[in-house]
Amino acid sequence: MDAQLLAEFLRTRRAALTPDEVGVATAGRRRTPGLRREEVAALAGVSTDYYTRLEQRRATAVPSEVVVRSLTRALRLSQDERDHLYRLTGHPVPDRHQDHRYVAPALLTALDALTDMPAQVMTDLGDTLEQNRLARAVFGPPTGTTVVYRWFCEPGARSGYPVEDHAAESRALVADLRAAVTRRDDAPARSLVARLVADSPEFAALWNLHDVAVLRRRRKRIQHPGVGLLEFDCQFLVDEDRSQILALFSPVPGTATAERLTLLALESFVGHASAG
């Protein structure tokens, strides 16, 4: 690891970002441009002390690949800048065609700007990569398991959905997955299908129907344990190669969803402030 070049790179990238670009609230004028160290640390999910040691060349160990990936997102690095950060820290550079965990800065900026509706960035296989605060309050934090696998294979995954919606949700998930698997034709997609076929007879039966339908818009209902029924008009915006999706959940007009989201947002803010 080249500690000096790493420190200089982190400082310059931090200085190039504005609080508005990453959804950080500000009060009053700032003496220096860019984000503060504690703000980058919070965005990356690391301690301020640890991030400060990286910028001051005092870190005693090479940052893990998980930390490097988190810094990539926190600093809104382009793919070229991400590759540079990996090289500075001595980690192998991810294959651009295989690494679907990288989230484009434009998607992250759009996500940060959406404060009045749940929104999240997902892969086309259903892995949740990033969420705004409202999405986390509605759906819970990412679990590391794809949405479709949880739906068919994990007990309790459907408890937040009205029973009468289960059959339609199952078919929609399977049809969208088939489109993604055919489009990607890669090992992760085939492995996911193999696991689902082996672990869920319901999935296997639906898979054999060969339904294909990319999710673009649909109505979705969530039975939230804290505020009750939430009804959304969902829109799915895809990136250029269709490997990542920005999912937007707009409250259905004429329902109590908007008011209930306001309550969830308040509870989420109070909880976040208490934790901080």
C-alpha cells in the first residue's frame, strides 16, 4: 500500500464533494470546501478515527476490500477512480463486467435526493446495494440475500405482504428473474436459479412455466408492522447495461401511505439521531 498517495487521493476526493451531492444536511457556512472527515466516515460506515488515520498516513494495516468498496461509494468514485483506489491499497481490481456491487455516482446522487419516498439500488438479480432512509424503514436493511431467494426460501419473508398478493408477487419475481438470467447468461445467475429450484418446489413449478416479463412498473402493497398498510406505485429505472435498477416507491394517491411514510421518516430520524 502506498500510504502517501492513498492519503492524498482520499483528501482530494473528499474536497471535491459537496454535502448536497451526498445528501448531507449542513448548517451555516463552511470554512473549507468539500465534506468533513466525519461525514465521509459516516457514509462509509467506518469510525472517524480510522478514516482520519488513513488521510494522515497513520493507518497500521491495509484497508480491507470491504472498506475500500465502502469508500468507493461514500466518495462517489467513478469506475476509473475506484480502480485506482483498489490499486493504491494493493487489492485486485474488480472485473468491470463481473462486479455488480459498484454503484454509479449518478445513481447514488439520485438516491440521496429522494427524501419523500422509499428508493433503493438493486442488481437485476435482486441484490439490494444501497437504500435511502425511508426504504430502510419500510423494507429493513439489506440482508445479503436476493429478494427472490428470500421470498421463496426464507420463513417469514412474506409476512410483510398481504396474503392475497402472494401468488402475483411470486409470478412477477420469477418472470423478471428469467429475463435477467437469459440476458446475463453468467455463473451467478445460473447458480441462483439452481439453488432456488433445489430449495423451493413452488419456484421450480413457476420456473417451468417459462414466463418472461421485465419489471418496469407495478402496484405493490406492504403490511408494515409499525404503521399498517402501505400502497406504492413502483417504477424501476435501469442503467445502461440493465445490470442495476433504481427502484422508486411512490405513495398511491388517495391512500394513507404518504402520511404513514411521514411518520416512519420521523421515527427513522429520531432513531438515527439517538444512535449517533
